[in-house]
Amino acid sequence: MTLLQAHSLRFSYGVQPILNSVSLSLAAGEVVALLGPNGSGKSTLIKLLLGHLRGEGAIEWEGKDLNRWSKRDLARRVAYLPQSPMFETDQTVEEALRLGRAPYWGAFGLESERDVSVVRQISVLLGLDSLLQRQMDELSGGQRQRAFIGRCLAQEPIAMLLDEPNTFLDLRHQVELCRLLQKLATDKSIGVLMASHDLNLAGAFADRILLLHEGNLVADGKPGEVLQADLLTRVYGVPMERIERPMGLPLVVPIA
């Protein structure tokens, strides 16, 4: 089932064009990696899809134009994790997860039994139940990122838009996070759109890759189709080599 359809998106900061006629889709249960160098428009594109920025073009969530969604209703369907999520230093993990239920709160911010139940389920799912009373600034980078993912999941979304969620994570925690996102997409049919800088990690875990270059969508396809040395050399401005492997996807590396 298609969750998101976007057609001919354009956006400029003043006279400086950032995105040029970009079209894309996202299906339920699909992990899509959004790649491209700094300044290629990845963060801008995600903000457009959420309505945080206004540009030209058409955006539909579940067949309904973005402009017809209220912020509250869209937040119940689409979760967003920015590059540097904000949190209070003394905020506990439980309090962070509870914030994900804000779109469902009644008058005066009153929580329902359903809110409490969802937070409990998410904490168990992500292995956070033993950390609920820990403060966010006491957690490791990997633990904190799981808490942020949990906050997104507490919204019970159909889709998650993540802006470079692997930032500040070591390799082990990057792999763990990608495996988690892959499992959530499969088990809960959540569509995941994730901006990333890691070509090979994206190739290993994404079902599809979107490649941006100077505001243009220059490739949209399976990892093995997009991770081509000549294309990546042109986009990143660095000579690249593709290493074929007998088993598994090829690797792409810069030529020293």
C-alpha cells in the first residue's frame, strides 16, 4: 500500500533553488534511504513532506493532500526524527516516550489508559523497560537514539521520516539501529524514509535508495542499481570504485 506520493517538488531559499522537480513515493513496510552530499536537499525534502516548509508541487499522505491534514492528525500518522532531537537534560526515558503520545492527549494534556499502555508496549519492544527512570543525558548514544525511536513509535505512525538518525553513533549502534528499523518496517508495516551519508549501510538495509544531487533526484531504485561507481563519482565529486562480492551486495569505496 502506498503511503506517500510526492510530485514535482520545488523549493528555494530566496533566489537559491534547493529542490528541482523531485518526485517520490513510500510504501507500507518499505525502508527507503535518502542519499546525497551535504547541501543536496535531503533535510529540506523531509521538511517539505511534513509541511514544515512550503514549496511547489503536490504531496499526498494516504491519498489525501498534505494541505488538508491538520498538524495533530498528521502527527498521529507520520513521525519525524530530526538530526539533533531536543530533550530536557533531566527528562527521563519514560517522559520522552510519553511525549510521543501528545497528539492523542485530551484536554489539559490528560493521558488515557491507552497512552499508558502504548508507552509500556514500546518500552518492552525496544528493550527500554529497565531504563524508564534513567535521565536522557545519562544514556549512551545508542540508548538515547532508541528512546527517540520509541518516542516516534509511541505516535503509532504509518510512516517514520528520519533525518540522519545514525549521526553520533558508533558502527555497532548504527547497525543495530538499521536492523531495528528494518524489523519495524517488516513487523509493523511502517514505511521508513531515512536520510543517510553511509552508502554501504544504506545499501545493506534499504529496500530502495533515492539519490539527490544539487536538488535533483538522479536515481531511484534498488541498492544494486543505484550504487554505481560512475554515478557516485559524479554526485560526490570523488572517484569511486564498486567491489563486487560473490555473496551479498557490492561495496562502493572511494579510490585513494
